[in-house]
Amino acid sequence: MNWVRILIAVGVMVLIGVLMALILAFANHKLKVEVDERVGEVTKMLPGVNCGGCGYAGCAAFAEALIAGKQPKVSGCIVAKLADHEKIAEYINQTPGPDGEVIKVVV
């Protein structure tokens, strides 16, 4: 009779596992956050010193501001060189976002 209790316990654990997996799959689908890959690329192009000279908390925040259109000038990064500014502006101006929209920034 002990094997019956073991089978019942295993069955209950399997059912709980399946139920939790279904809940996680549903939550993953409904709570998915879209990430704009351009932010990561622009962050990589920036110097990465996180000095705050641009007025933002760091290079990632500055990249987010550029992509969101809150910062229209790449030259807001005072540490990067002119060649880096041009490279970043060219990338942003030519690469559409997830919605197909292209942001225009100037050097």
C-alpha cells in the first residue's frame, strides 16, 4: 500500500508542476517587455565612462535618451570623439526601431 501513496504523491507533484508551467508561460506571454536593441548598440558605441557629463546618469541612460528622441544631439557626450559622434548618429539615423520608425539625431 505504500507504493499507492508514493504514486499519488508523484501524481500530485506532476500536476502542480504542469500547472505552474502553464501559469509561467501565460505570464511570459502577457508581461513581455519589448526591448529596443538600438539602445544596447548605441551604449556599446559610447565611451562607457559613465561620467554624467551629458546630464544623464550614465552612457546607457544617454543612449536611451538618444533613441527615445529626448536628446537630439549626439555631441551631448563630451567624452566621445567627433568620429564616434558621427558613427553613432549614422547608426541611429539609418536603423529603424521595432515599430519601423527611424529617429533623426545630429552630431
